[in-house]
Amino acid sequence: MGCFNYKKKSKLNSELVTEALDKVTNPNILVNLVSRRVRQLSIGGGNMSRPFIETEQPLGAADTALEEIVQEKIHFEKIKEEDLS
């Protein structure tokens, strides 16, 4: 029987979502923010396709986006209604 080394993830995805929601507060905005960042990370090429964080182990694009939000490496700005007209 072989010996396997399993590395424990530092955070579970659900923990990242909870921590990111503490920063963003609106789940709809969080989904849009993560979706846009995943798209940027997946396209490749250019500075925006590189993660803004350093990790000991590779993360998927969604986890990377969530961790960037938690570490406040990416932000969003709310648009006021009067700015839309």
C-alpha cells in the first residue's frame, strides 16, 4: 500500500465566498465581479490575465478571483443613478 501526501487547501471555496461577501455585500455584484475576473484570467495575454495574488498552490480562476477580492486586490465602484442620466 502506497503512501499519499495530501495537501490540505488553505480555504474551502465556501469560506472564500463568505469572506468575499463580507467585502462586496451584494451577492449579485459578487457574481458579476467574479465572472468578469474569471474571463480576464482565462483569456491570457496582458497584465490583466495574471493573478494579482501569490499562492503556495495553484488555484482555479474562480478561487483566484475570490481570493483577490478577499485580499482587496480588485475593487468595484457603485454607479449612482444620477450619473447614469
